[in-house]
Amino acid sequence: MSRRLSIDTDGIGAGATGLRAAAAQLASIIATLDSGVDAQHQPWGDDRIGQEFAKQWVGPKNDLLDSGRDLARVLESSADGIETMAKGFGATEDDNIDSLRGLNGDLSTDTSPSGGHRSP
């Protein structure tokens, strides 16, 4: 029974591209939300009711914006990791091809120093 491992590095790369696009879109949404809220210049006012409202609203608003920024960074970092993984799989495949071609060169009557490796 033969086993085969197949990895679609182009497909993996497309996934990274999609994550990177989602990260950019989320970062844009958070920036728009942040600037829109800041443009209101504390519309609740400075009276007692306004101050009580601010105590309940400002912290969660900041938490939401920070979480959105963090999520955008995580998506971007994940895309970087996926791209690195795809490159690693590609490099492993290239190394295996080189090794197999080298074996073929070692087994043939050709004893040239090239060793059967791929030409650039």
C-alpha cells in the first residue's frame, strides 16, 4: 500500500492572501469606528449624568477597539505563518527532488560533478 502526501502550496498561499485581506479590512473598520467616535468629542457632556455614562461607556469602547486591532494583527501574523509554511513545503519538495536527482546521477554511468541536480 503506497501512501502519498500532497500539499497545494498555491492553495495555501491563497488562504494567506484571504487572511491578509480580512486583516486589512478589519483594521480599516476599526480605524473608521475610532475616528468616528473621536469626532463626537464626548457628546454625553460634563454633567453628572454624562460623567456616569462615560464611566460605563469609555472602558468597553476602548476594549472593543483594542480587541479589533489585536484581531487584525493576529490575522496578519497568521497569514505570515501560513506563507512561511507554504514556502517551507515548497523548499522541502525542491530538496527531495534534488536528492532524488542526485541518486539518479549516482546510479548512472555519468560521473560528472554536477551530481544530477536540477539546473538553475
